[in-house]
Amino acid sequence: MGSSACDGHLSNRNLSLNRRENGFAIDTTKPTILTINPAFQQSIGAQELPTFDDIVMLNLHYSCYGRATDIGTEVPEE
């Protein structure tokens, strides 16, 4: 991994949060991920890719304010 705080976070997020609710389960009739609010349970795994709002939230969380031309491009430190 490079020195940027942004390295790999978008692709890692896409791999982990967009799994089905029973992803990795031995017994696939039971969910492995439960939402705090049951109204959102069916939204787990519904997106194929992160939404624009997801990316904005992640960039704010990881203090990624630079611009990159594509996922995986390192943002130079200022």
C-alpha cells in the first residue's frame, strides 16, 4: 500500500458492504449481517457498485480531498 490515506478504501468497501445479507454464511437461511433498523435489512447487497453518496461519505471519513482519475490511483500528499 502507498502512503495515501485513500489507498484501496473504495475497492475494499465495494467488496465488503455489497455482499448479500447471508454472504459467507454456512447456513444460508440465516443472515450474517443484521441492520440496526430492520427496515433497512433488505437493502443489504442491493447495489452492484457504491453510489455517489457512498463515495462522498467514504472520502470525508478518510479525509480524501484530492482528485484521482480512477479507483486505485494514489492521491499525492500535499
